[in-house]
Amino acid sequence: MSGIYIHIPYCTQKCIYCNFYSIATKKSKDNYIKTLIKEIEKRNTYLSSPIKTLYFGGGTPTCLNKEQLEEIIIALRQNFDLTLLEEVTIEANPEDANSELLEHLLKLGFNRISYGIQSFNNEDLRLLNRRHSSQTAINAIELSRKIGFSNISFDLMFNLPNMTLEKWEKNLEKAVELQTEHISCYSLTREEGTMLDKLVNKKIISLPCENDSVIQFNKTESYLTQAGFEHYEISNYCKKGFKSKHNSAYWRTEEYIGLGAAAHSFNISSRSWNPENIEQYISNIENNIEPFTEILSEKDKYNEYIMLSLRTKEGIDSKYIENNFPQYFSHFKKQKEKAKELFKTPWLLNDRIALELMI
Ligand code: SF4
């Protein structure tokens, strides 16, 4: 199975922690959509297995207007076989949600919506430079349900400045109350060059210590699993039958094509990616310049399999390694035995386990 990812690199304003490729201007939007459609037409033979998922991410895909979204969907339908699609996701910001847009999204075939909520605390939202309030987020989820979305997800963040366990629990309580099918909980991380990084460097804000962050992670797991969610990936929780199919395919190292600026593609034997710059992306497509490509060695593939599988509840499948990487199987067995103490604390020690098992 395979998936298509569409990158929409526009946001109304930049969140302080964000290091995704997105810009807070609408200037180049029309030209970008035109170019994206050209790329869809050019790369329509990249995937070799049936397409099961389509994912619009960003940036903020819901900052496109109805016509722009429709144009992209039409181009995809004309160039790829989408008859076996099972999951069609769009990332959305709560402040963009209104009946007209949500109805249009359903009409275009989106059957999953994923909101960037991050916190139900208005002070946190202001600090993060989000545009929505807690109530706007709640309204967006309730409206999506009312309009007909039966698969709703949202993102929350722990490890925020001044976050206490009590404050985080209040977020989790609200999250569960909303009865969505899926919740992603990420730790706020300080990425180099972001506004957050600058504010921490200048000692204007500080992040919780590692120990507090671990306590918040553990609380997330116990709270959400008791509320009926399955912890199926390090940052992801779902109700039965509602794993993100698109993201699960990444962790199972299945093929996908990423279209748009900064989008990555993977076809089992290589990875390729477009420039993280809209002008450069547009110029490359205009001039028939192929995406940057890295051919993967067997060692690369083995290491990727280890890293990605450790993110999931299923973990590493020894049989898969034996069948697909027989040359590394004895190394794997030996290292696994050495790392067996680390396996007693899954999730948190994944990086250390990966280092032991990789080549
Ligand atoms: S909305 Fe998402 S992509 Fe846009 S700036 Fe915020 S975190 Fe980044």
C-alpha cells in the first residue's frame, strides 16, 4: 500500500516553536498551487502499489480557499488511481473551521480531520502565538462532528513553559471529554532558530526539566489508556480501529510520494525531497529539475527499519529482519540481548535502544 502527502506551506502567523517549512504570507499562493498541480502531473508514475491514503499537511491546508482545495483534488484524481483510498486527512487550525468549509471538505472526500490545538489553556495558546482560544478549539471539534466527520484527531503539547502536572491533567481531561477518535501528544521541543529557542536563550522563558517532562509523558499514557485510548506510537493514541493509516505506513516503511515544497518521498530504494523554499521549488518544477535523491543502501534500510519500528507499539519484528536483512540478523540478535535491560522501559529509552541495534 502507498500514500500521497500534499504540503501546503502557508500559515497566517508563525507559532514560536515551529520548524516546519511554512511561511506567514499569502503572496505566492496562486503560483504555488499551479506549480503543485504541475508536479502532480509530472510525478504520477512514482508509486507502484495501490494508494490507500491521502494527507494534506503543512503549514495550514485550511488557509487555502475552497476553489484551491478543489483544484488540487481534481488534479490528484486525474493523475493517480484513487479508487482504493481509505483515509483522506486534512490538517486544520481551529479558527478556520466553519460549516461551509467543513461541508466542502466532506464533499471533496476528506474523511479525517486533524486539528492543531496544542493546549486548552488560553495563556499557553497566547504564549505559543496560536490564533485560537480554547473555546474556538472546542467549537471546531463539536462543529466537525455535527457536520459529519466521524474520524477527528487533534494535537496537544506537554512540556510547555510553566506547565505543572495539574495543568497538563486539565488538558487531558478536556481532551477525553471531547470524545475524538485520535489524539497526538507531543513534547514541546526547542528547535534551533525558532522564536522559542531565542526566548529560552535570552532566559525570557524556560522549559520544564527532563524529569518533569518524563512525568508528564507517563501521565499522558496512564490517563489516556485508562480513558480507552490505545498508545500505538510514541506520540499517538487512538480509539480502537482509528490508528492514523497514513502515518502508520511511514512507520512500516511503506512507499509514499510527497508533493509540494519541502515534501519528502520514499519508494523503498530511495528517498527524495523538494527544496524547502517556495521560489526554489517553483523554479525547479518549471525547469524540470528532479527532487534531490538519496539511494538507500541495505544498511540504511536496516537502520531506518529499526528507528521507525521502535516508535510503534508493535516494535521490531525479528522475523522481518531475518527475512529482509539476513546479513544483519546475527548482529541484531547479539545487540538485542545486550540491550535487554533497556527494553524494560519502552518508549523513553527508544533512542538508546536504537543506538545499540543500528549498524
Ligand atoms: S500552524 Fe503549524 S505549521 Fe503553522 S506555524 Fe504553527 S505549528 Fe507551524
